[in-house]
Amino acid sequence: MKQQFTVVENAGYIGEADIRSFPTSGKAIAWRNRHYEPDELESLHVQIACDLPDGSRTYEY
């Protein structure tokens, strides 16, 4: 599994959902910025997760 960056809604909450994955953080951030308004980022708890090759996930991006 390669490292990928995933746009996640409800990050850290019940109902967390992966929306779309990208090969780079820049592409994930650009897509997020085109598809969400600033108030939606907060109300939907949108974050970018990094899925690591070992199968773990971090939200430190």
C-alpha cells in the first residue's frame, strides 16, 4: 500500500467517512478547498488524513 491522502468528513466523530483519496497532500488540499466552503470545513469536521504504507492513519497534515 502506498502513502495516500484522504479527505475525511466527521474526522474523529461517529460517522467518520472517507470522501476521496489522492497521491499527494497538495492534491487533497486543493480538492478540499474547491469542494467545501469555510463554514462547511468546521461544521462537517473535514480533515486530511494520511494513510501510511503500514496501514496506519494519521491526521497530522
